[in-house]
Amino acid sequence: MRELKVTPIRNGTVIDHLPAGSGLQICQVLGIPRSGSASIVSVVLNVPSESMGHKDLIKVEDRDLRERDLAQLAVLAPDATVNTIREYNVAEKIQPTLPETVTDVVVCPNPRCITNDNEPIDPEFHVTQNGGGVELSCAYCVTHVPNPLSRVD
């Protein structure tokens, strides 16, 4: 039997139930670790999971996720759970909900979209649930993104 050894964190956030192989991309989108931060970050990839087969998880010391972070996470990993840790214990456990719109998660795949034209415009997408997944539609050119995680730049 294999044993998983990851150091507990005193205060911070644990993001669990991420699709296997997505942990590093999600860290990039959420800005983990923050520039200049000395906080410990653990990214555990391809962990066996009874419900998912395999999963990733992220532990971030001394950081709570903001509403914007939770919206971005919900789009990239709709089944994720976020545990807020206080004094080594889970103080709160939530599953982020899908927003109606989201910005700065992915780049529009349409090369002619104004968001890809060196204009000072952040990519913005309308969010819809597509079966068990999420689909995005560019607010500017209406290009569809059926798998947002595949478009993380």
C-alpha cells in the first residue's frame, strides 16, 4: 500500500478533486504562488481517488481564495472542492458555483477576436453548463470553447 505524505498546513486553502493533470494549469490561472510570497505550495498530481480514478490537489499556505478565484476554479474544475484551513483543521468546505461570466481564464481561440489583437481588453466569456462539463462563449466574437481547461495559455 502506498502512503501519501504531504505536510499539513496551519492556515490556508486546500483545493481538492481537480481533474488529473490539471493542477499546474490551475495554479497558473489562480496565480499560485503569488510573486514574492514565501508561503509553501504543494501540488500533488495523479493521486488515486475512489470517485475520480485519479485526481490532483493543491495546498496553499496562508492564502484564501477570492470570489474571482472561485469563479475561475468553477469553470476549469466544476467538481473541485475548496477547504479553508484554520489551525490545521478544516474550517469551511465549499464547492465553487459556476458564474454567468468569467474573465482572464482562457484566451479566445479565434485569432481575429479583439481580445487577441493587442487591445487593452480582457478576454470575457459567457459560461454555460454542457452535460457534465462547462462551455464558454466569447463575449466579443461568440466563439465557443467546449473544454476551457484545454485553452489555458
